[in-house]
Amino acid sequence: MSSNIYIENLWQELEATWELCALVNDFPESTRTDLVKLWVECFAKHPLVDAELSQHEPSTDINDLKIFCKNKYGIHLNDEMKMWVPFRHGDIDYGRFKPE
């Protein structure tokens, strides 16, 4: 991979977030779209999930729900695919994208 520690850390955070998506996407589709069940069975107890931030602006619409991670990323449900995918909510310092 890169010799840039900053980029490597970003990549590891994104990989961890994709792993959370994979965990949630392994549930049957009926569970993947059930907010209460997902929260109880997966999100509330997952060490990567920032429960406080995720509950700060609760949504009753599955399409507006965002689950924030303790890193720069989070996950949300892609309505077309009915699969959870990452999004970025934290800042990235593009000036640090130079080789170290």
C-alpha cells in the first residue's frame, strides 16, 4: 500500500466501515430495512458505531437514516439496492496526500 500513514489510516477506517456494511447486509432484506431490529441487533452494541451521534437526529424513514461511525465514515441504506453502503462525514486533509 502507500507509504503515507495518513492515507493508510483512512483506508483502514473505510475497510472497517465496509465490514460493518457487510455485517448488516448479511441480514435478510426484511431485517436490513427494519430500523428498530437493526438498532437492537447490530448498531447499538457495535464498537465502531457512534450511538450518540447516530441518535442525535433520529429518522423514522429508513432512506434518511444515517449510522455514524467513530471514524470519518458512516453507513446508510442505498434504497435502490436495499444494501447498506459507506458515506464520509468527517473532514479529510488533502494536503496530507503526499508521500512521506
